[in-house]
Amino acid sequence: MQLKPLLTLVASLAAGLASAQEAPRVPVDDVRVLLIAAIDSPEGEARGQLTGEMARMITDRFKASGPILIDVTTLKRYAQAGCSRLNVRFSQQGVQLPGTAAPQAKSVDIGINYCRDGQPPRSTS
């Protein structure tokens, strides 16, 4: 067997295995659902897909071709129960920004201190 077809097969199998191991994305129209899910998760992570009117407005505005994906990861758990420092990543494929020649994959990361009750923590220690 030639090396190139073998490498292609191995890469294809690895990509399939990685996508099979990814947790399913929860459809949400309110990002706070994912913030709380990440706080409650033993791994400190939650994955979702933005739905509803806001998702439609953003997708239409940027003439995007893909769904808005949201990945929330816990950066730090605070001493106050139910409170964490979270990173929220929004990403979308096929975003056409003004002044760009072709659609691109875009993402933005936002850091937030958040508690299950929707308030910021009283202390960040």
C-alpha cells in the first residue's frame, strides 16, 4: 500500500473518531443555559448551538453559511459555591464581513465571572 492513501485513511479515521467523541451540542436561544451547565459540569464544559431570533439576525447580518456554535469552558472555580470564571467562545462558518473578499470562519471569545443565580461572584478568590 502506498504511503499517501494510508495517511489519508488514518487522517479520515482520526477525524471521524474525534467527531464521534465530541459531546452533542444543545440547541439554546439563551446562552445562560450553557453558562450554568458548564458551572455544574464536572469537566467544566458545555457546548451548544444558538437558535431562535437572535441566531437568525446574526446569521442574516453576516450572510453566514453555518450555525452559531457556543463552547463554554471553566477557567477557574471560585470559593463561592456555584460561581466560576468562564470563557465563552462563539464561532460560525462562512461569515462575510464588510470589506472582505470571501466568507471566513470567525470566532470571538468572551471571559465572564458568573454564578448560577445570574449574578457575578461576590469575590474572585
